[in-house]
Amino acid sequence: MNWKAFQPKSRYRKAVTNTFLSEQDCDMFLMVLKQQWLSYISELPQPKLEITKFIKKPNRMQAIWTLKDSTHLRKLKALVQKIIKPYRDKLSPKVLDLDSEALCII
């Protein structure tokens, strides 16, 4: 196996984990994510979004974004505030939100 290093400041990740009170709340939120992001994802240049649901804790989900520039993190944050946060706040999940720079991949 070989490491593939990324050029500095060329690949960013945002991972958001939401833990809901119930699996049903999680499923409702996932449905909204799938519907809403399709309308807005084109506002970000070449984004990749992976949405996962935890196997052992089905009330927990994660959205993992891969972006090409740190300024896209700010744009993504603005979109989240506009279209996702109001709905997420109604369900009141515990939220863990992490921004990172990808360094390499195996």
C-alpha cells in the first residue's frame, strides 16, 4: 500500500454527527437532508457528500462533506444555517461538527 499525499490546502472535510432522541427522528431528518441538499448542493463547487447512519445506534447519523477549498467551508456553513439548522433545531439532536484538512489517503 502507498500513501497518496494531498497538496496543502487542497482538500477539506466537514463531518457533522447528529444524535437524535429516537431512530424515527433520525429517519425524518435524513429524509429532509436528501430532499433539501439536492436543491442547494450545486451552490458549492465540486462537493462530495456522504450520509451515513450508525449501525449499532440507529438514532445517530453523520454527514461527511469533501470540499476543495477552505472558503467552501464558510459557504457550506451559510447553507446549513439557511436550510438545515431550522429543521434540526426542532428535533434538538446532540451535534458534533468538525472541520479538517485532508492530508493523505491510503
